[in-house]
Amino acid sequence: MKLILVDDHHIVRQGMKFLLSTQPQYEVVEDFSNGQQLIDYLKTTQDYPEVIVMDLVMPEMNGIETTAYIKTHYPDIKVLILSSFVDEVHVLGVLHAGADGFEIKDSEPDVLIETINRVYNGEKVFHPHVMKVKNQAGTLPHLENPLSKREIEVLREMSNGYTNKEIAEVLFVSEKTIKTHVSHIFTKLQVTDRTQASLYAVKYQLI
């Protein structure tokens, strides 16, 4: 099984490589400190890994952005997130990006090895703490009533401080149409003004 490790801490990557070297079925072909380095590598090789074990919080390109890119352009590659950040924003971001698994960094080595094997074999494997956060977050407004692509665009411009008239000019639609979109955004996100909508969008990484 060919693996790639992605973590911005060199000592973590070295420790992982040592652990995985004890398993004869594993071959760590490369390791990188951020998602952009990984993407650059994948664009220049045909020798793809079967599983990528990746951190979440990294410079240049984080684990969520990288996972979304990989699952879009290299859907056959399995992505296992290994992180200590098990909060609402990161968990929902990982799930939305399409990761195949999420293990936490303080898991026992044998648990991690089992998780890698299960992910490789096509299972979706998420740590119980991750599933608990997911289930608790299941009632978030934007999950029950997802914003449309156009509403996301309006929300992004709104968060940049643009007025309805300015957004209409950017998106080449009427100001009345923008007002309708803004009204729908407020209703779906269960907020009452533009500031609340913008804060919500940033907190849950909608834009």
C-alpha cells in the first residue's frame, strides 16, 4: 500500500514514518508539509498513492481545501484526516470535502494502523468523537436549508461590505433580485442582518 503523509510538523511526519515502517504492507512514498506541495506533486506523477494521511491545520493549503481538491480531481485516492482539531467547523468541513476517514492524533498506534487499513479497503472510518460532533451539528441552519450557488455568491459579496446595488452590478442582475437573495439568505441562516450573516458564513466556512 502506497502512502503519502502531509503534516506541517516535521517531527510528526518522522514519527509517522517510523510507525508505518513497522508494517511491511506500507510504503511511504513521499511526505509534505502542506497541501499545496502535495497537489503540485500529484500533478507531476502518475504513481499515485492509495492513501493520503493528512493533517488539517497547515500553511498555504489546509487539510479541508486539499481534501476537496483531491476528491474532485483524484477520486480514487483515499484521504484519511489525522488531527487534534475535532470541533464543529473542522468536522463539518472534512465531511463536506469528502474525506474517507478522520482519526485523532492521540489515538493508539494500533488503532491508527487499523483505521488506515479499513480506509484502504473502502470503508468510511470516523472517530467516535468526530461522529458525536457531527450528530450535534446536524441541526445547523445551513445544513437543513443549504444555500444555493447564487446565494453563496451574494453572501460572499455581502461579507465584503458591498451594498445590494453594488452586488447587483458585480453579478449582472437587478437590485430587486439581490434583495430577494438576501432575504432568502437571512431566512435560511436564521439571522436578522448582514453582520450576523457574515459572521455565520465565516464561522462555518461558507465563503
